[in-house]
Amino acid sequence: MQQKISSFADLAEISAWLRERSAKPQHERLVYRAWLRRAAWPEPGAGKLPRTLCAGLPFLREELAALAVSALRREGGDGVSSKMLLRLSDGRTVESVVLPKNAVCVSTQVGCAVGCAFCMTGRGGLTRQLGSAEIVAQVAAAREINPAIRKVDFMGMGEPAHNLRAVMEAVQFLGTYGDFGHKSLMISSSGSRRLFQHLMALPRQAVKPALALSLHSTRDELRSALMPHADKMTVRDLVAAAEAYSRMARTPVQYEWVLLQGVNDGVQEADGLIALLAGRSAMVNVIPVNEVSGLPFKRPPKAACLGFVRRLREAGIVSTIRQSAAQDVLGGCGQLRSRFIEGAAGSAARRALDISA
């Protein structure tokens, strides 16, 4: 059966449709909260919605359901994690992951232009942006699996800073209608001047999301090799900008560090990170790499991972080892999509890094 093509991609289009049918802010709120499983859908004839809107409600529900339809789902061995491949109304696919502790990781683009050397998604480049409604639809789909979802990580497929309008619309929407605390909405980004300028300009009453900055090295040359198309800010400038936002939003920055054996898992990098973050409101998430067939990067032994984190902690840097959820169901970004939909990646060129840790 052919998937229905939704008339909507952005939240503004949904709002316009509602207002054309005499919806006032309180009516929009009822609809949005029902979509996000925070309330029941209003019953026809119950008098809660204008008559014209009530008549169109079955159509609207079909349209919202068509935004992101489950094409494939794999349960993690932990009994909690669940990796979803969601088909958008144009047939493109994105990944979302239901995580432990009532969280979900959502995608912001079909593909990604940053080209992280260790990431499956980055190998295929960028196909298109997601609309803000398509991003929110992933949260609604996750709450179909776990209605208790209370945290959203924007760290699936794509670079949020490259789709900033849609991402920030989704952040404000979820913070307003979805019962998500501001700090429970986390944007994970490689960082860019435009992103930091936008965050610093947020009005006082706006939802101010938490920030996770993908760092992976303290050395500009190595970081550029690992993330060839990220914004060309220096590591020190990235951290300074993130720290400024941290002070304004009153929440620590999380620094993401994908640990690659023989590349960024050595003492030199650990000590560089200690020097960089000393005295700052920050924590480090160390993520042993998800190995990808055809790429040269290996996961360090467990002892090396623990030693890296221990060195940070002994220097007073809050840090943890974060195992990627649902690894047993191709939990690394882009892996499920590549394996089951686009097919195994062919002989993509390996990026030879001659800069070692």
C-alpha cells in the first residue's frame, strides 16, 4: 500500500490550516498536545473545538500520521532501546532511537554534509532538510512506543546547525506543548558561528535548549580531518562560544568525544582536554566509536576507554563513558538506514589520517 503524502512539512503550515478553520490558541494547544500524546484527541461533538475544525480533524490526524511512518523497528538487547527507521511522506528515510531513561534521539536532516570520517551518515552526504513538523513527528512516533518520553536529543542523522530554522521551531514547539523542560531538549552540533549567534539572541522567554558540542579533538588540524566540513572555528573559539551560551542558559555544556583507537584516545588528547575545560561548566561524554565496515576506525579496548575517562576525572573534569544505545541493532548513526534501506555502502573511499594521537 502506497504511503499517504502529507500536506505538511513545517509547523507553520499546520498552524495555518488550524487557523483557517477558526482555531484559537487554546484550540491549537489541544490539538498539539493530543499529537504529542499529552492529552486525548477531542471527541467530535464534545464542544471543545470549532465546528469547522472538528469536521476536519480526521483529515488532520491522517496528515500528521503520514509525516513519519515506521518502516522498520529493531529492539535493543537491553529491553529498553528501540531503533526506528521512519519513512517520510516523500519516501526518504531517517532514524530515531528510543533511549533508556525515557529519552529519544531524533534526526534533523536526511543525510548530513559535515562528513564526519567515522560516521555512516556522513558517507552519503546531504539529501535534504527536514521540516519542523517532520522533526516533531519523530517525537510523536517515539511516544507511541514509550508515552513517558521526557527528553529529546537532536543528535540523530544530520547537523542541527545546518537546519537551524526548523530545529529551533521544533525546540520551541516541544518546550511549549510537549511537557519537555528546557534542559531536556538538547541540540548536538559540531558548532558554527551562526548557531551560537542564534542561541545568544534568544529572547528571555524563549526555550533555551541544552547544548552538546561534538569536539573529538583539542587539535584543530586533527578535528578538521575528522570533521572536514564543519565550521572552521578553532577549538578554543568553539569552547569559548559554548561557555558563553552555558552562562546565559545556566546549564553545563556537554562535550561529545567519539573515542577512536590510536587517533584521539591518548594521553596528549586527554591532557589537552583537561587544559581546555579547566574551570568551565562542562562535562565530557566519551563515546567509544561504533565500528563501520569499510572505515579504518576501531573501538579502543575497554581498559583504554576507562583510563581516558579516569584521567579526566582525576583532573576534576566531569566525564562519563556513554555506550551508544541499541548497538546490537545497528545503533550507530546511519547504520540501520544504510543496511536495510539503501543497502550496504559500497567501496566508499577511506579517509587516511596521518595525524595520530
